[in-house]
Amino acid sequence: MLNPDSVGRTFAGTDVITIAQSEIDAFCAVIGETDTTIAPPTFSIRITLTQFEEILTQPEIGLDWSRLVHGDQKFEIFSPVKAGDGLTCAATIESYRVAAGNEIVTVRSDLHRDGALVISAWSTLVVRA
Amino acid sequence: MMEVGTVLPEQIFFINRAMLTSYADASGDQNPIHQNEEFALSVGLPNVIAHGMLTMALVGKYISDFAGGAANVLEFGARFTKPVIIPAGENVDLTVSATVSEIVDGKISLTVSATSAGVKVLGMAKAVVRK
């Protein structure tokens, strides 16, 4: 079970993640996108998913990743991501509830470039009973 | 003329096991339910299923094409209602279409439909683009 005290906490990623052209190329290749000058709209999941998996599975937070399914996902894109961008990612546990034994947690990930918000992404994750 | 209610042309994408492997590498999501049939069955799934985010990435391509490029996609959200099941050796359809739901200040809102084998796989799928 998720520790309820963690709801509302923000975990500020301090590392700057530099986006390589090869990462954008690989993502574009899968979906048949020929314009590789800009990252596709859902590309940032590559950064956010890895980060909040690390956060949510810490023993003090306690989410069971092995029974997890993705419930829904939303992106607000303020500025397109390109190769060479240095991004930081802060994850906030926005909400948590239990319904029919399933745990439902929403995490907001805010990606910044040079202090400016680039993308906010909301991921709702469901840990099946 | 683009107006509220305009239905955009349908596009069909195909998903197979090789694509799931490529997407796992491109996205970093190596969950075995998307690649290993034995594992998928062991956790109660009918077969290997596509990453929900792969489905969403393909719909994102559809939206980017409509918008004249990914740079014009401002918002995109969806609920994963049913898994897209990918049996070995098969190319499974992902059929995408959209309807213009709002036009305000040069921004177009789309309500998106995504089905696979006739089953709706995304719910509440919406996007806002600048066009």
C-alpha cells in the first residue's frame, strides 16, 4: 500500500537529463514519424516513467510496481522538446485513493528547461487488488 | 472548411510483436507483459498486450499529422480502457479517427476514437492543437 503521508509531496529531480537525437530518432522510428527535429507528443514518458518508478517504489512510499497498470495519461506541452535540451523533472504525488481494493495514484511530472516549464504530464496508475 | 463536427479521415496503424520490442527500447518500458507471452499469461492476461503508451504514441502521430507537426500539439490525454492484444505473428489494427469538438482562438480541440479489432481501447481521448 502507498504511504498516505506521501500524497502532496514533490520529489524534485536534481539531475539534468540531456535529450539525445538518437533517443528522438528511435521513438519516431517506432511510430513512423519522419520529422525528427521535434520530440513526438508522448516522448517525455521516457523520462517521467523511469523517474516516478524510482520514487514510488521506495520503501517509504511503498507502491507495488509488479501489479501496476496504467489508467490514464495526459500531457500539456508548453514548448516542444528537441535534441540537446537539458531537462529537469519534478514529480508530485497529486492524489491517492482506494476503490474496490485497487489503489489509484496520480502523479504529475513537471519538466523544466532553464527554469521554464516545458511539459506537465499526469499519469494515473492503478495497482490491482 | 474546418468546423465543429468535422470528422477527420480514419487511419489504420498496425502493431506487431517486433514493434513492441522497438517501443520498449525507445520508451524504456521493459515490462515483460509487453514482450513475453509466458509471463503475460502467468499474470492473468489473455496474451501479450501492447504498451498503452504505444497506442497513445501512434494516436499522437495521427494528431501531429493533422496539426502540421508535433510542435503544434498543445494537449493530449486518454484513458486506457481495454488492452490491445498482440498474438505472435499477427499484425493487429489500431484504427484511429477524430472529430473537431471546439475551435477557439486558433486552437482546435479533437475528440479521438481509437479501436482495435472493433473494441474501443482509449476512452476520453482528447487533444488540443494549434493550426
